[in-house]
Amino acid sequence: MVFPRFGPAVVIVLCVMSGEARSQVTYTWTQNSVGNQDWTASSNWDPNGVFSSGTSNTLQFFADTTTALVNGTNGLTTNVPSTLTIKTLTLNGLGAASTGPTNITIGTNASTWTLGNSPSVNLNGLVGAQGLNYTVAANLDLAANTSFTGDGTAGFAFSGVISGIGFNISKSGTSTLILTGSNTYSGTTSVTGGTLGSTNAVQAFGTNVSGISIGGTGTLSLRNDSSVSFTNGTSAYNINNSGSGATINVDRVSGTGSNTITVGNLSTTSTAATWQLNFTGANGVSLNAGILTTPAVTAGVATIGNNISGGGTLTLSGVSGKATGASASLIFTGSGNTIVTGAISQTSTAQSLTKSSTGTLILSGTNTYTGVTTISTNGGTLQFAKQVSLYNNTPTSWTAINLNVRSTLALNVGGTGEFTTGNVTTLLTNLGGLGGAVNNNGLRSGSSIGFDTTNAAGGTFTVANNIANSTGTGGGAIGLAKLGTGTLILTGTNTYDGVTNINAGTLLINGNNSSATGALSVITGGTLGGKGTIGGAITVNSGGTITAGPNLATPELNINAALTLANTATYQVKLFGTAAFDISLLTVNSANVTINTGSLIKLDLSALDSGQVSTLRSNGPVTYTVIQAFGGGSVDNFDQSSFSISNVGNFDNSEWMLVSNPTAGTVQLSFTPVPVPEPATVLGIAVAAMGAGGFVRRRFRKESENTTAV
């Protein structure tokens, strides 16, 4: 056969083209049914047949995203090859139209798929009406930098181990990719679109602890359902934010126990105008993070949100402000508790700090930022744990111009490095808390001043100032909050009208608060006491306690408004061993006392020694008034069964009785001593008792002999 001169060249070219076409085959899985499917069955695939490995081949699951899949679990796990070579992996499909979601598991952890030749993973599947969830259980071996992309709305989880020395993973598109394996790839991890997250992997983002970055509108989501740390050995991840719309979400969506997630420094090298760290979830999980670095931009804003429920805490080692423009803002939001243990610092630009939402923010580092500190309306509590936490212990900066308070400004008082009585006076004076004028700043109407006595020397701290409402523009009624264990004593003539909340520990009102007419609430675990006068209505909530004293000379607390004891609230009555045998007394003027069912009145006799007990007995029957409602007030809902005695000692319970006279507005405690027998009588009783005891013992022995064990 004779070929033209150009013939062989044509044949060669055609062969090359044919080979290239063959190397770019797309194999599509089409089996849409419930149950475990056989990978090797050709009927499960399109006409191209069962997937064949190739460095340019595409492995695709379902041909489109418009045809609804059946609901239920579809497992592609039988006869899966132990190794495959893939260029492109595509996950299509549309969630079931009715009944329930479509759940698809692909491969097993006994198989490894190598991704090479500029590989990509296309996350295209759509959630549909009932939901679509992919789990790729096969291990992935990166032979090149790999892109995960696509705008799918389905769930995409990769549970196998992702390996590859020196190769990177990037996430783009709007889809959400969740990695749950303990991955060993050593390249970088970047998110420029959608969400890249992890649920429970110790090493989800590989071994390059400094190679995680967020850009564009990407979101890095660190979610955890078990007790793990996002760490590699002893080094926590350092996360770099380089996008104007980038977000870090750190949360716990389910699980039990009080666990901790740990991440490293959260920083940005970008000129992004915003930076967000969101921490949400439940079940008491906590997040410990390193130093947060805010954007280095003009008018940069960093937002830190903690919305976790169940008692979890977000802890930051510090916040470093890098803005170089005219202003910078650091915003703490959310209903959870956040602690910053390190310094909040700034560059040449004054950085402001805003506390919004209902949670508590505690600052305990040496803070050198100089901008305005704002606690927004309904902004929860901003607590300064140390003097240096508030403008680096510079009292000249503790002014209404710098502190704009619309919720609660709290101080740790009385401990080492904490705020002193002099500091408290300075702050109250400067912020309008002694009746001074404010100008839409300082302690504004509706704000509160809080005192945490947890570390106070001797367990107590005294405020002798006359706390009053602020005046001027924006001024008005302010309140007070008692925080932490220990005792806070108020000895001044206070006239503030805001709410007083006893959240923990003890508040003793020993001064004249008759003009402080705001409501007073005792929360679970809190105690109200003292020997002064209270002007506002008191509610002792479940688990709260009220008492009078404990000053021995005048154990009387005067109340000029209604007193309510809720279910399981306690009135602690104490009898003191003085000559007159003083007893706790609550006097309520021109108002009612409501003792709800389930509330408790407890008599404490621990202050009496044996000699005082004898004296009390010799005085014969005596009646003490423990609640007195004057001026037409009454005692309502009193329940005799609410009475109990602690530290009974040398008394008999039957000697004490609690009685109420609603119309007289009294609750009284009567003591009727049981007669003590003469010595001869005692001897006779003892002999008789011995005889009776012998009879009982003999009878018990006899009955025991006649008793058959069952």
C-alpha cells in the first residue's frame, strides 16, 4: 500500500489526538437508590463505564443538580479500589423532594485517592427540599496543590486522612467544606470563599500551624463535638486574616461536658476594614485563643462575638491593634462570657473599645489603648479585674469623656492589684455616681456600678460613699451590682434609684438607703443583710437569702417597701448570745411581707454557748419577733412547715415554734423550755430505762430467733 508523502504525519497526529481524548474521560456514577452499592457494577455508571484511574480523568457523582435524588442512605462502599488516581472530583446531585434527606457515603478509609495534575474538587450538590449530605470516607493523597470549589448548598464532609508533603489546600466558592480527619498534609490552608470547617479533628488543617489564612469573603469554622484542641503537638494554629469580609467562626454545635478548644494567635496581614471572630454553641465548651491582631487600616473594625450558651468562656491572650489611620474600633458582642487575660494595645492610632450585647467581658491585662470605652445599652457587663486593666492604672484617664456607661461597669475590689476605696471614690466622682453631672457619657441613666469582692482582703470590702443618681444630659437613675464571693458593705447614705442586684456573695446595707427607692433583687446564691435601712422593694429569688445583722448589738434590718420571699428563698434568723438575747429582725414599714410556699425560715443557734443556753432556759418561755410589718402591712402566705432549725445543740426542736399573726403583721418565734428533771427523778428514770432496755433486748433476741430470713 502506498501512502502520500504526508500520510504518516496525519496518522501520527490522529493517534496523538485519540490518546489525548482518551486521557480526559469523565466517569459518572448514576445509581440513585438506597443501600450499599457495588463500585464495580457497570450498571451503576454511565456509558463510559466503571471509573478508570488517570491523571486527567474526572470522577463525577451524578450528572446534574436538577434531578432530585431518592431519600435515604446510599453507600458507595462495596468493592471500592484500594487506590485511584484522579484529576477532578465532582459532587453533584439535588436533595430528595420528600420524606427525608439524601445521605451519600463514598469510599472507605481502606482506599486512597491520589489527586494530581492541577486537581480540583467541585462541591456543586444542592440541598433541595429535604437535604443532601455527602461524606467522602476515602483518604486523599495530594500530589499537587488542590482547590476545593463550587457553590453547592449540600453538606460536604471529608472524613478520611488528607496527606501530601508540601502541597496546599484552597477553598473558594460559596459552599461549605468540613474536614473531620486527622490530616497530615504539610502545605498551607487558605479560604477565600464559602466556609472551611472542622468538627472534631485534632489536626484537621494539616501540620503547617502557621499556614492558615482567610481572605475575600471566606469563613474558617472551628466546630467541635468532643474534647479536643485545634493544635499540632505543642503549637496552636496561627490564623492569618487577609480579607475584608473574612470571618472566623469557633463554636460547638452539640455534645456534653465542659470541654476546651484551643487555637493560637489570630492575626491579619491585610488592609481589611473589618475582622470578625464569632464563638457560638452550647454545653459549656470554652475557647482559649492567643493574641488577636486587628486590621492595619484606616478606621479598621475588629468584632469579637461570643454567643455560646451553657457557661462556656472565650479567652484571649490579648488584642493588638495595628490600625494606622484616624481611628480603630474593637467591638465585643454576644451573650456569652469573654475574658482577655493579656494586654489590649494599639499603635499610634487611638483604639476604642465597645461592649455590646448581654454577656460579660472581663479584662485583666495591662491595657494601653487610649480610645473611648463604651458599654452600650443592654450591653451586659464590662469588668476591669485589675487597676492596670483600666487605662493602665492612669486615674487621670478615668473620666466621663473616656468611659461611656449605659449598662454595667464592674470592678474587682480589695485584692492585690485591684481597685481600692480611693479608686472607687475617684471613679464615682468622675463618672457622676455621686450625683455629678454627665454629658451623654459617664454613668448614664440605666447604668450600674458593680463590685466583685472575690479577692478582697479578709473577704470584705466597704464602700462609704454616698452613691447617687447622675445628673445632666443623659444622666438619671443608676444601679448597683454585687458580684463574686465575699462581702460588700455599704455604709453611706445612698440615694440612687436604679436596681440593686446581688448576683453572688453577700451585700450588707449598714447605712441609710431609705432614699434609694430602686428595686433590690437577691439572685440564687446571693445574700442580703445588714443593720441599715432599705428604701426599695426586695425580692429574694429562689436560692437567695436574706438576714438581719450580723452586728450583735443591732441585728435589725429596716425595709421601707414590700418584701417577697420566692419559692426556696431563705430568711436566716440568728439568735445572739447577749444579755438580752438579740435576734435577727426584719421590720417592714407600710408594706406587705409575702412568704411564698416553699420559702424557708431557718433559725441558727450556733452563736450560743452552753452557759447562754442555760440562761435562756432559766428565763422561761419567751417570744421573739423576727418579722414586723408596721403601718398597716401584713404577712401573707405564711406556711408553718417552712420553719427549720440548724445547729440545734443543747435544744430540742420541740422547744421552738414559729407562728404568724397576719393581721398584726408579725412572725414570731416562741421558745418554751422542756422541764429538766430533778436528780432523783433522773436516777429513777435511768433505772427504769435500763430495765426497759433489758426487756427490749431480750424481746429482740427472742424475736430474732423466731424470724426466718426472706
